[in-house]
Amino acid sequence: MISQEISDKDYEIKVKDSFSRQNFMNTLGAKITKLGPGFCEISMPFQDSLTQQHHFIHAGAIGAIADSAAGYSAFTLSPPHSSVLTVEYKLNLLTPAKGEEFVARSRILPSGKKLKVAFCEVYAIENKQETLCAILTATVKIIQNKADLPL
Amino acid sequence: MISQEISDKDYEIKVKDSFSRQNFMNTLGAKITKLGPGFCEISMPFQDSLTQQHHFIHAGAIGAIADSAAGYSAFTLSPPHSSVLTVEYKLNLLTPAKGEEFVARSRILPSGKKLKVAFCEVYAIENKQETLCAILTATVKIIQNKADLPL
Amino acid sequence: MISQEISDKDYEIKVKDSFSRQNFMNTLGAKITKLGPGFCEISMPFQDSLTQQHHFIHAGAIGAIADSAAGYSAFTLSPPHSSVLTVEYKLNLLTPAKGEEFVARSRILPSGKKLKVAFCEVYAIENKQETLCAILTATVKIIQNKADLPL
Amino acid sequence: MISQEISDKDYEIKVKDSFSRQNFMNTLGAKITKLGPGFCEISMPFQDSLTQQHHFIHAGAIGAIADSAAGYSAFTLSPPHSSVLTVEYKLNLLTPAKGEEFVARSRILPSGKKLKVAFCEVYAIENKQETLCAILTATVKIIQNKADLPL
């Protein structure tokens, strides 16, 4: 029932191709900065266009990169010709998202083949110091036999 | 302990002023389209810049307008010289966010004075038909004696 | 993709039989008090054995009846020879769980065939007056071709 | 704003006294098995009275010990004459709760003074082997100047 192993040796190509089609990540200025089996890191620099009323990064933007990191950490473990879909996510905000850069690091916990559970930490980086500013837990569904192609 | 009543008759000015300083809502093309005591509706038209890999609206963008709607529905009930902060939110995605417009409607449930609980429904509108595509529950903190001013 | 209709006309027998095998519900003194397509109500009287340190009902007991109500509201919609499994749930506590009886009412929102999303309200009843004391959102998985039988 | 340090050197007495008044933990057969600054472990042996329909431990019982572990990990960091209250918790179930014993380990993440965020892992122990079966994230409120006394 539990599977953490890679079932697609070309997962890196698959993930990066899919990510490149997420226009919203481009809008956020977000990039995949690390990738491994069951792991994905997405980084997003501070931008004026992403702020809330106190000029911190909007919780919604933090949630968005954490959600994408969760989805792609699951996608690294999915078989060829599959795609991923977020079922739900929950974000706890620990401190105001203040910094020059924001890094979401998600890893897949031992879970099922079709439903993966991700745990993601988001760090704010200021003067090279990392502060944990949010955590996200998510359920990601693996849809088999349906490649993640452009529509 | 429980308070649903307005404690600031100028809540509308306060909310709209704060919202206008959320650059991220502007980036999303989102607007407040309805406001009442303990209620806030935010609408966001479809934009290419907000999509995920299947060209639906990214769950992160859905979460962002729902989070803002939650926060501002709480802000309508907060006293003068206060501000609001999202403590946590959880989003369940019911159907792919497919449509021409997306509308988040949040209302505050009977909860405490300092911690408000919001329940938000997000509808996708396609050919004038509304489909519930996501729900969000959130905890919003009211920070008293600290006006929601620009930094 | 979306299905709210009954696919098993004997859902009531199925649900009640499964519930009767949930020893934990018996330990809590909980009973199904209403059932319909996509709906389940579970009631639990106050008991000393269920309290937390301030002699209110423990949040864990509230979560337990809400989780069961969520699962069984999904089970009413599942096909014959299937079973249900909670994937995740989130509970927001609105007021202390103070009262003589606690009633969890769950309904299934329009969602997928295999993954149902439930929204559950929990009311505390005191002197015949109902107070909303908690809300729960849950994802419930329908496992097809595997009847909900005793092991 | 962030505080992880102990502000009550007698936190162990305070926590254990409060726990002993949680009748529900006694009903579950649960005990505190480890305690430290910002950390709490609660263990619960398998009991027939705690099962769901497939004779695994009910998700509600898992959620209950994880919630208590979250609350008491926060309580270790609270000042004298204070009490704690769970605001919300979310449980993701990774595998069926099958085993002889269940151990919830919660630690407080760097968060605010009045609102603590806990991350809790629940392990099922079978033949001396631990399997992560659930994770919980929770928000716990510290209520100052109100000792956690019996009512």
C-alpha cells in the first residue's frame, strides 16, 4: 500500500515541463530550485506585486508556492503518463512573511499510491538568515493513465 | 465571549482602504464585489496569468481570494484602530476551477472577539452558471489598538 | 465527475450496520439520529468520561463524532460493496463544548465519485437551545468493490 | 514576538496535573510518556473500545491523543497561571491505525506568545516497529492570568 519509490526515472523532465506550464508560478516569479524523489523546493523573490496591506507577502502567495511544491513533490513519485491534482491543503502562518526571498520545501510522507500526503515548510530569507514562516499539509491525488499534457 | 455585531460603523471605508493596499489582489485582478457585517465577497476574472498546468485557475489563486475574503469578512466586525491577520486556512478543492469568473463568499461564524472563524465558498461561473469549486475555513486574528495603516 | 445521487438504495442498512461495528462510537455513547442521501447526524450526550480539564467535552470527542458523521454521510452515496475511509479532517472550535448533548450534522458537498468532501457542523444543546460549537471539513475516500465487512 | 523558551519552571507539574483531569484521556487509556520544553508525547494502547468498523483504531481517537499532545506541548511553554485551548486542528491519516500501541509526539514550532502552532506525528507500533500513521497540525491559544484549575 505504501510506496515512496520512484516509478518514473524521467521524473525531473516531467516535473519541470509541467511547472513551466504553470503560468501562475511565472506570475509569482517562482522557480523550482531543488528536486529529488519525494522532494521539491520552490523559491520566490519578494515582489511589490505580491504583498498584502502591511507590505508583507500575501498569505495566498505563500500558500500558492507551498501548494505547487506539495504537488510536484508528489509528481516526482508518480508513474509515467500520470498527472497530479491537489485535493486539499492547509496553511498555518507562523510569522509575518517578511524577507527578500521565500522558499517552500515539500516532502512526501509515506502514504498511499494514489493519494500522497505532503508536508511543506516555508522559510523567509532575510540577510541570509532563514526563518520558518509557514507550514502546509496537503493531500495530492495521482491520476494514472492520463499524462500531464497541455490541453 | 461571542460577538457578531459591528463595532465600527465605518467598516466599509476601513475594509476597502485596506483592500486597495493589497497589491496581490490587484495582481490577481480581484475586487470586493459585496460587503456586509461579517460578510465579504471577492470576484476574480479568469486570466491566463493565473493558470496551472492544465490551464485551470491555480489552486493557490483560489486560496488567495478566499483567504482575503475570510480576512475582510472578519475585518467588518473589528473595532476601530484594529487590524486583521490570517492565522491559518484550509482549502478543499471540489472541482477543477474552470470558468470565466471566480467568486469567493466568506461569512464569519459565531466565534470569539479576538479570533474569528470564517467559512468561505468559492464558485466558478461559466455561462452564467455557478458551480461550487472550493471551500475554505480560516482563523483570523483581530489585533486591537493597532490600526491597519500603510507601513 | 460530480455525483450526489444515491447508487445504493439500501444505504440505510449498510450505514447502520457499519456504525454498529464502530466500538468507539459506543464508548462515546454516540448514535445516528438522522440519515438521508448525503447527510448524517450523530448525537452524543454529555458524559463525565468524555471531558477535558475544564469539564467541557474534549475536542477529540467532538472531532470523533464529526468525523464519523462525515464518513457516514459519504457512505450513504457510495455504491453497493464499497467501504469508506477518512483521508483527512479539520476541526475549528468556535466555543467551548458546553451542554447536555452534542449533535454533529454532516452533508456531502458536490464532489467526485471516489473522493467526497463533507462539511459538518457540531451543535451543543443546553436547555433545548442549540449553539454551533465546531465545524469540520473532511475528505472521505470511497473504496469500491470492497464491502464494509467485519475483518 | 517569537518565544520558544520556558516561562514556568514548574511546567511539568502543571501539565501533569491538568492531564490527570482530562477524563477523556483516561477513557482512551492514554498517558503522557515524555515531556520537555515545547514537546509532549502521549501513548495509547490498542483497546477494543476504541475501534472503527474495520477494527482499526478510530481516526477520532487518533485525533484526540494528537490534539492533547499538541495542547500540552504548548502548555509546557506557557507562563504560570495560564491555561490552554485548542483553536483548530487538522489530521491527515497516512495509513490505517493498526498496531498494539499508538504514540503521538507533538512539538511546538516557533510561533507567537499567545498562539502556538504544534506539529504532531502519530506512530502505530506493531512488533516493536514504528509506522507513521497520521500527522496533525494545530493552533493552541494560551490564556494568560487564568490558571488551569478545576471548575
